Amino acid sequence: MNAGVVLIRAFNNVVNDFLDQGLAIKWSEQLNEVLTTRWLADKNYYRLQMRRHAPDNIDQRIQQDAQDFIASTIEFVRGMVNSVVTSLEFAVVLWGLAGILTVFGFDIPRGIVWLVFIFVILATFIAMWIGNPLIRYNYENEKLNGDYRYSLIRVRDHAESVAFYNGEQHEHGRLSDRFKAIIRNRWRIARQSVCLSGFNDMFTNGIKLFPIILQAPRLFAGQIKIGDIQQTVQAFARLQNALSFFRMFYNKFTAYRARLERLYGFLLSTEEQHSARQPEISEVSDGIALECKAAAAFARIGGSFCTAEA
């Protein structure tokens, strides 16, 4: 019997893993097609370079950010589904074990269940407040790493020029500056992550005593037994862990949010460029008219649209 259960669980894990990877591959194909099509449409690959606030490292956004976004989305959705199912399961168990809880003279039926929800919700908001700067830091981390990677590729692509002009020292200084910026930002991420994980650990460990404290009066009154206390502690812990999924995942969520913003920023920039038209040459009855429409470079130096007729 035990061997059969083990085989079923192993088969279930293999199937779930295959479905996750299959979904990621299919989604990657679709997302890559959308991103590359938008990038190449209407010569956006060129026009975006002409903008003052052009999105940085588009190649990184299309390749790395898109893949990380897909993987994080699947992980997040799977975790949320498991969290909801587990929460419902152990909320029912804890509901059956809970009794009347007296708080400041008020009797609250099944009070221990309501308290765990209230505590976790408050802790989640505090964790979001502590970890909110990580969204900006992770966004900057993606940008700085992309800039550093581009600088390395630039040296490789211009190796002949660098060697001819003995530019090794200059390029080394440029690379060193970019990498130092990465390290400074990583220290900011590390400090903020430690604060977030420290709060999460203190809350998770501190709340473990609550079910014992809350059920102790009922134990002394003879309403429940020691076994009920043990079941309450286990159900309380499982429910608290399930409800705390987002709070514990929030560190990863900040990186996920940063990637989402980078992809959205790229798509938004291509939408803004979509209205730009290429210069057109049209033929009219009196001759040939050269129409200058939405010429980005010409507009930036204060030019106006023109029509020159032959």
C-alpha cells in the first residue's frame, strides 16, 4: 500500500513538472513572438534609439526578463492555488477545535480563527511596507546588469579598435564603474532583504505560542484535552503558513514586479511609437509630391512637416 502511494505521488510530481515546463515553453513562444514583432514593427528598433527616455537594454527585456517573468508567474500562481486550498482545509479543522474567545469583555465565537486571519493580514501589510523599496532596487539591478553586459559585448565587438588605440585602460575603467554600481545596488537589496526576512522570521516564530495561550483557559476549565491543544497548534501553524504565502513570497515578488514593469515599459514605448509614420512618397496628378511626415530627427531640431512638389 505504501509503495503504491509513493508511486502515485512520484507520478503526480512528474506530470505536474512536465505540465509546468510545457506551459512555460508554449508561453515563451507566444510572448517572444509578441515582443519581437512589436520591436521590429514600424522600425521601432531604430526609432526607440532616437527617444530621449528610450527603454534600456531591450535585448535583455525580450530574452531574460520575459523568461524570468514566465517562470515567476507559474511559481506565483501555483503557490497561490496551494495557499488557498490549504487555507480552506485547515480553517475548517481549526474552526472545529476553536471555542469562544473573550477579548476585553467581548465573547468572540471561534475567535482563534478570526485572530489568525487578522494577524496574518496585518503582518502582510507590514512586510509589503518594509519590502516596497525592493521593487525599485530590483528594477535598477536589472538595468545595471544589462548595462554591464552591453559594455562587455561592446568591447568584444570593437576589439580591433580597442587594441589599435590601446584603449584597454579606458575600457577597464568603464567596466569597473559599471560593476561598482551593480555592487552598490546589491548592497541596498541585501540590507532591505535582511530587514524583510528578519520581520518575517520574528512574526512566524512569535505567533507559534498564540494557540497555546488562547486555548489554555479552555484546557484549565476542562472543556478540551491535551490532544486538542496539540491539534490546535498543528492546524494553527498550517493555516498561518498557508495564509502567509504572499508575505513569505514578497521578496521574490518584488523582483517579479520589477520584470513586469520592464516588459510593460517596453510594450508601452512601442505603442507610443506606433503612431509614428515613415516618410512616404506619393504620386499626384501634377507631379511627384515628397511628403515629410513625422520625421523624428527633423522634428527634434524644430522642423515642420513639408510637401515639396515637382
